[in-house]
Amino acid sequence: MAFKRLRLYGELVMFSHTLFSLPFALAAMLISAGGFPGWHKTIWIILAFTGGRNAANALNRVIDHDIDARNPRTAGRHLPSGRLRRRDALLIAAAGTVLLIVSAFMLNLLCVLLLPFAVAAFVVYSYTKRFTWLCHVILGAACAAASFGAWIAVTGRIELSTFVIAAANAAWVAGFDVIYAIQDIDFDRAEGLYSIPARFGEKLSRLAAAGMHAASVFFLTATGYLNGLGVYFYAGVGIIAVLFIIEHLLVIPERVGRNSRLINFAAYNMNQIIGITLISFTVLDFLL
């Protein structure tokens, strides 16, 4: 029974997706440290990321509860379907926030000072679809707190490279979130919700997502240049660029329309591969 409960909690916040978001934070950690920064920083960075990311997801589920209940695509989620209660999600959010705060204190003063901004980003994002089609960009910026935070956790300062790798992270997330939102164009328009697909339509949304991913490749390349990284890192960025192209070919309108299965594969599975590619080639660059 306890195991089933834990599984439901994990599904609520999509805990498995933590693995494809984490590589950006780990890459920022390695690059800022010029290699492995030691177990103390590594463990607390991972714990901070895990706490913050899952707290944000749980809070998003609570804030979007009524919207999810009205959307046929999301009505089966844990809160609308009654499998879990709002109180459960709030407890997860509180536990994740505590873990984030403790981790920040175990890292350095700057991490602690920036905590209010990180928590505010997690809260604000969940409301943005109610008033701006830039919600995808704001989500990207909130998720980029991972790489931004990992960088300052190692160095204790904010540098140009901190913003550059965070921009790569933000553009990556915003791009695949735009792709994901294509599924909900009709619902968002009917409900008066904001998104790039609802505002500009499918064709322009796909172009916007492609532009965001091109920007992510640019900022990753700039990160390599600013930090003197080697051929393996650039090879990884090249592979990521190819994976982005494949991702966008998968969702061309003539091929996929609004097929949820294919869009989910492009938005999630492909980006799992991209995240693994990033951290793998970053590690190779420092090892070899």
C-alpha cells in the first residue's frame, strides 16, 4: 500500500522526468568547476534540483487543478480523477521546498540569497497561461534556475557564462513546451487561456519552437567557447542539433497533426535523449 502511494506521488509530479531535466544542471556544475567539484557539492546540487523541480510540479498540479479537470486530455490526472487530493500535492510541494532550502544552506550564501527568486518563479509560472502567451518562455526561465543555480553553487558568483548556459536551458525547455502545447490549441482558445499555439496557430508555433531550439544550440556553443571546452563537448552539441532537427521533423503537420502520442514522443522522449547526450559529452570532454 505504501509503495502504491509513493508510485502515485511520483506519477503526480512526473518524477521520472527529473532525469531528463537534471543533465543541464550537472553540465553547468561540471563546466563551472572545470571538472568534478567533489561529492559534497554534487550531492547537494542534485538534492536541490530534485526538491525544487518536484515542488514546482506539485504546486503546478494544485494551481491548474480546475483547468486540468475541464480538459479532456488531462482530466485523468491524479488530482482531477480523485486518485490523490490537493493536500497530497501540497505536502509534496512543501517537502520539496524544504529540501531545496536545506540544500541551498549546505552550498553557499548566494544560493540562499537567491532562494526567494527561485521559489517565486515556480509559483508565478503556473499562473502565466492565464494572462500571457509568453508562458513557455517563463517556464523555460524557471527551469533554467537549475543550471543557473548549479553554476553559482560551485563558484559562489554570477558570471557571463552563468547567464549563457541558463539561456541554453531556457530556450530548450520553452521550445519543447511549445510543441507540447499544440495538443491543446482548441481547448486553450475555448477557455481563454494563453499559449503560443493558441495565439499564433500551429505553423508559426512550430517555427517558434524550432527557433528556440536553434537558440539553445547557439548558447551551448557559446558556453563551450567562453569556457574553453574541447572537441567532445562540441561534438555533443552537434549531435544535439541533429536531434533537434529530428524532433521537429517528427511533428510536421502533414505527418502528425495533433496526434498526442507522437507529440509527446517528440516533446519528452526526444528531449530525454538530448539531455543524456549533453551530460555524456560534457563528461567525456573533461575525461578525455
